[in-house]
Amino acid sequence: MSRRLLIALTIASSIIVSMVIASYFLQSDEQTIYLLVSVLFLLYVALYLFGGLAKLIVFFIYGVLIAITLALFDTRFSLAIIFIGTLLFVLNPLADFENYLNKTLDDEDIEPFKVPWYGKFETFYAYRKEMKSHYHLPQVRKLYTNKWYQKARTISVFGLFAIDIFMLIFVANDIAIFRSITPNNALVIYFITIVFIMMILLHKKGFTTMMRVVRLSVFLPIIFILAVTDDISTTYKWIFLPVVIIFGVTMGIVELIRYYMRVSYNAYQYYDQDRQELVFANALFEPLVYNEHTTEIGHYGMEVSLETFQSHLSEILIYANLHRFIITAYTHNKKYAYIYAEFHKSQHQRILKFQTFLEGAFKTHVGLRQFSDLNRKFYENTFFHNPDYIVARALNLAHLLNELEIRGEVIISLMVYFKDKDHARTYVKAYPSRELDYDEAGVITLQTNVRVRNLDYIIENTVRDILLELKMNQGTYVRIMLYY
């Protein structure tokens, strides 16, 4: 557990415990004020956890200034003060001071905190995150290729942030003045939460994902308004409330189903000369090749054409996404299609159930070869270190740069290592490299950077030449990246 997470959890727990204790000793109006202050401090704790210490200090200064100003001036000026306070948060006049703090403080205190996944399905959730990022790639591509979209998205994020800050200050001031929480206050707090979620999703994924939240968020306020409004007769409430609830639950179920149906597969496609088959290795799995959780491998084979198999690929990916295992590759040798899938060691029954699912989908017998890969060598030996796989990865990254309209020259960057100094020296003479590490076991890690034009045949020839030189000098490939 990181230090920042531990501090945040400790402070948050103390605040929550103090709220419970205070409820027994304070009067009703005092409880409201204490609750308000506690919730605001919890928001600052969340800001510290996810935004870092520098942003916490700057935003705390803004908050204190606005609170003091609202307390000193008459309530007639509250709206103007709230508006100015909103601009203060949005424009961030202390940005230079925040940058100074970012340079001064430790990295652990300022870097964005990411919620880690734990448990036996940790690898799968990391893979799902990669898959969702690839699924939303068209939205990300617009940020690079469409200036109007980029501006609209940026302005919308700032607009939502301003609305959220304005509503937060407004409702906090309203509660502080009247020392009670009204139904209107509760509704505003709900909208503050929804707008904040909208802002985060718009920033990270785009308008389409944000609108899904908007569609689902309208049902709770409708139910709330129907329940608390006295102007609506009881008869109409009993008619409309069940209808709205059923419709909202149905929409929620539909969106949940669509969530699991939003799958993608980014293939490194190449022809394996040794195995005489066309390979579609899963590029999204590559960062997780050496994970310690998916140690059980299922190798499935069936006699179907490539077109038939690919027509069912989406439902195969949906099934895997629903049952938390990973399709790492599929291949075809003109007659048989093969699927490689990795499972957690607790999913032995799921391996067999997946075989049954495939037989039902393709209406044919499906062979299964099941084995454990505790040393994590199978994928490495079968795909990861195959020269054709490495070339396919380089070309895939080059095509991604083209899609983002980043053309011209690219830098092919390979990380390799040697166990012999003489071999490393010979390799460096052919391809000047930067030494990254030299450990006690005598392993020398190098980074080779070669600048070439972003053309497929040039990239392929360059990568193959480097790999040949690496093989001649008994070096080992680790990873390849492309930069611009």
C-alpha cells in the first residue's frame, strides 16, 4: 500500500468516525454544519489521493479564501462571490506556484494515483483496461486528427468543471446559511456527483461514453421528484413511479449487457513459416505476457474456414470478457482454426465450458489441449520472440502513427540484452546503442535506436537486420517500440 493511500484512508476514516460521534453530542443544526465541513474535507482527501499534494495545497487555498469571503460579506453578494470563486478554480491563477510545488515535492506526492486491481483476476482486469482503451481509440484519434473535436472536448471539460464547482460552492453556502439540508440541496448534490462523473468520462473516453451516464442518471431525479412533490396526487405517483423504476432498471440492465459486449481485438498478423499458419496474436495482451496469474492455457482446434471463424470472433470475445479469461491468439492453417486462451488456475471448469461453447458456436467437434505454464515461457517461445511477430508489432505501431496522422520519420527502439561483453561490443559496432544496465550476473542491457522513414518495407527490413545481427551475437530481444 502506498504512503499516500495510507494517509488518505487514515484521514478519511477519522473524519467518518468523528461524524458518527458528533451525531450523538451536537444539536440538529450543529450536526448539519459539522456534516458539511466533514464532507468538504473528504473531498479534499479525495483530491489529495487522486490529484496529489500540490493540487491539494492550491485548491485548499482557494477554498479557504472563498469560505472566508462568503462569511464576511452579506448574503446579497453570495452569488457574485460564488461566480468569482468558480473562476478562481477554473482559471487557477496559482498555476505557477503549483508547478513550483510539483518540482519541489517528492514524485510519490504529486503523481496521479491509480487504483490498483488485486486478487486472482488482477491480470484480467488489467487486460480489460487495455481492451477498453483500444475500443475507445477512434475517440482518441479525433484528438489528434480533428482540431474542432479537440477544442470542443477541452472546452466541454472545463465547462463541466466550472458547473460542478459553482453548484458545489452554492449548495455548501446554502446549507451553511440555513443549517439544514433540503430536498433541493440533495438534488443538487446528486447533480454535482453526476456532472463530476461526466467530466471524468469525457476527459478520458469522449462524448459517447459520457452520454451513456447522462441517459442513466435522469431516472433517479425523476423518481425523487415524483416521491417528494406534494402537487402530484398519490394515484399518479403510484402509476408513474413503478413505470419509471422499471424503465430505469431495464436501461441499466441494457447498458450492463452492452458494457460486456464492447470488446475489441488488436491483432499482430503475420505468417509463421515454421508452423505454416497465419497468426493473429493479441497485441492487447503483450504488456501482460509475463504475469503470474493466468498460468493455465487452453489450446482449442476446430475444422472451420478462417472466414467462418472470424464471423464468430466477436461472440467469442464477449464470452471471454463475461467469464474473465483472455484470448491471447488465434491461428489458421488453411484447414483448421486454433484458439489460444489463458485462464487463472482456479478456472479449470471454465476451460472445459469454453470448449462446449465453441462446439455450440461452430456446430463441430473442438479439440482441446490443456496445460500449465508456470514459468511463463509458452507465449514467449510461440509468439513473442518470433521475428515475424516482432516485425508485425513494429508495423502495427507504425500504422497507428499513420492513423493519428503522424507521418515522416520514426525511431525504432529495441531493448536487448547480452550475457557476453565481447558479443555486446560487436553488436554495438554495427548498431550504436545506449547501455541501460549491467548487473552482477554479467547481463548487459542495451537500447538501440534507429531513425527511419515511416514506410512498411523500410521498417521491416531494418527490424529484420537488427534481429539478424542480434542473433549472430547471441543477444536476446526484450521489447520494441516506435517513437516519432
